[in-house]
Amino acid sequence: MSFTLRALLIAWPAFVMAGVLEMLVFAVVDPASLTWFGHEPIGWSNNAVYSVTFLIFWAAMATAGAITQLLAEPLISSSAR
């Protein structure tokens, strides 16, 4: 399997799930009320909070997908024989 195909198989579902997680989190959390470790307000615009949070969620989902792909590779290789 090519690297490009493998990257797309990881990135696309991670993108979709990051969007779903973003909607779920910000349905109950107000971005304006976020603080740094409970002390000072973050002071970012709502769009900045949404964007940074989405990228963090996407990276976390993609990392989980990549680890799953990496761990499943020996199983896929042995079943193809």
C-alpha cells in the first residue's frame, strides 16, 4: 500500500471525527470562558479557539489512527500470504 493512500486512510476519518468532537465539546463549553489552568482568561477570539482546538483534535485522532495502522500491519501482512 502506498504512503499516500495510507496517509489518506488515516487523515480523512481523523478529520471527520475531529469535526464531530469539536461540535460535541463546544455544544457544552463556551470558548470565551476558557482559562489558562484556571487562572487567567485565554483572551483569544472564538474563531481562534475553534481553529486551534480542531487542529489539536485532528492531530490526536490522526495519531491514534496511525498507531492503529502501524500495529495492524503485521496482521495484514500475515493474512495476505
